[in-house]
Amino acid sequence: VKRVRVAAFGGPETVELVDAPEPSTPGPGEVLLAVEACGLNFSDLLQRAGLYPGGPRPPFFAGQEAAGVVIAVGAGVGTPAVGTRVVALAAGGLFAERAVVAASACFTLPDGLSFVDGAALPVSLFTAGCALATLGRARAGETAVIHAAGGALGTMAVQLARRLGLTVVATASTAEKRTRAAELGADVACSYDEFEGEARRLTDGCGPELVFDSVGGELFRRSLAVLRPFGRLLLVGCSSGEPPRPDGLKLIHRSQAVIGFHLGALLDDPARARQAAAELMPWVVDGAVRPQVGHTLPLAEAPAAHELLMSRRSYGKIVLLPGG
Ligand code: NDP
């Protein structure tokens, strides 16, 4: 089977399509997936560069998100059954024509959603949903700043925030991404220089109750400064490359919470993951949220896909197609 392998830590040139042996038959609790579409994530860039904490060491097979059809199941697997269309998550190995994956990390792909849409769904849906709704306890009427709103995660977060009844201030680096954030339902879409002013303007000067931050660095510091007392900052990533170091004393004085979320922790807890799927998938089924796929490329162009995501010129999700 064709699989994407990272040969060494480094740039996109270390990403290669190789002919690998067929995956082994699925063991207990596993399923074999015919992969139809794969989602590229920022963490794929970090893993390839050797910057992902606890990440795999080269050479390794890449790919953490995919959609496809279950074609065989291992012992003890009741669901998903053979023939089920699923989206799947894994620590790696999903950028492939076929892959073995844990049954507990497969979720039924809602009817009406294509495999391409499916490949863009689980990472963003679970991350944005668990951060905003479960951990952030967002309540209708609150105001949220959503950073990097033109990204895969950001486009999902904007839609979920709207679904939760929040007023949304979205940030993005280009006018085109901001236009699309507004089309997805952001009340205000602005540049990274303007969000404090816009958030204060919409909240009678009090500041937002919530910030959804996948960028970190300077933006994190400014976000905490504008967050109102009793506000919650949901920290889900660090695209800036600068890990945030919140000042504990300031958090006490301002009665603020910084809450982290990592998808790996959700997958380590299958009961919690099932509950998240049960709560969040209906919002996809009823059309309240829709994965935003900005780009589709053949799997063989995985290095170019890495370049595109690094460039900050991508919109929404980049999806790779094993079928070309
Ligand atoms: P995106 O599609 O959001 O791409 C990253 C975006 O971040 C860019 O498009 C860019 O948008 C913005 N950005 C802001 N500052 C920088 C910078 N200095 N360098 C590069 N990009 C920057 O990627 P993903 O949706 O895959 O991931 C977004 C972030 O969320 C990542 O940090 C990722 O690691 C994290 N994440 C965390 C998860 C978790 O489990 N906690 C799960 C999924 C993602 P713009 O040009 O508008 O600034």
C-alpha cells in the first residue's frame, strides 16, 4: 500500500510517499480501514520538524485523521461493523491507502457528508467542541474571541461558538479569511491588531468572557489582558512557536482560568470520546456546523501540502486523497 513516511526530522522534503507492506490484520479492538481521504493537521508539521512533545521518531508513518470504510474487524469489535463509513483518529499512520486503527477511535461519518468533509471533521470538531462547550462551559449570550479563525480549527470554532449562542470576534491575518469568518457567522472579523478594541466595544468595555487561542505567544498575553475577570482562556495550540507562560499571581488577582485541551487526552479516555461524539456529531447532522475544506491534493503531494499549511495561505482544512 502507498503510505506517507517521514524519513527524518526536517522540512517538507523529508515527507515521502512509499510502497509499504499491507497492514497486518486487525487485532482485538482494532479495525482495518480503506482510507478515502486524510486531514492534514498543524501537528503533522510539528511532528515532522521534531517539535512535537512526545512525538514519534523518524522514520515514522504519518497521519492522524482520516475518513474511509471499515473493511475488516478484529476480535471483540461490535461497532463499527464492516462496511461502515467512519472518521478515524490515531497517533499516526493514517496517511495511507489502508490502515489499522482502534475501533474506539472511529466515529460514524454522518450520512450526507462526503469522505473529504469527513477527513476535515474529527480533530476540529472534538477540539473546538470540548474546549468551548465542555471545558469552557460557554453559555449563550457570552462573547468569545476566536483566534486564527481562517484555519481548520478556527473555522470550526467560529461555527460552534455561534451554535452555542455566543457573540463572536474572529481574528485572521488576511481580508479574505476575515470575509469567510464573517460568512461563517462571526459578528466581527478583524486583524490581530484590532481584537481587543472590538471585543471591548461589543461588551461595554468589560472584555470577552472567553478566548479560544491556538496561537500562543504575544497573542496569548494580550488575550489574557483583555479577558474579563472570571473569564476563561481556552488554550489549544501554539502555532506561534512560543509556549505561553501565564503569570499565576495575575490569574489569582483577575480571577481568570487558563484551560488547556489536547485531543490525545480525549482519545485516551474512550468513554469520554464517545460522549463527545454523541454530543457534537448531531450539530454536524443538523447542519449547524460544517467542516471547511479549502484544499484537496493527492496523497503523493503531501510535501506540498506541508508547504501550504506552513505558508499561512491555506483556508480551512487541507485534505489529502490516497486515490489521487
Ligand atoms: P490551521 O489551519 O489553523 O493553521 C494554522 C493557522 O494559524 C494559520 O492559518 C494562521 O492563520 C495561524 N497563525 C497565527 N500565527 C501563526 C504563526 N506564527 N505561524 C503559523 N500560523 C499562524 O491549523 P490547525 O487547525 O491544524 O491547527 C491550529 C492550531 O491548533 C495549531 O497550533 C495546532 O497545533 C492546534 N491544535 C490543537 C489540537 C489539540 O488537541 N489541542 C487539535 C488541533 C489543532 P492566520 O494567517 O489567519 O494567522
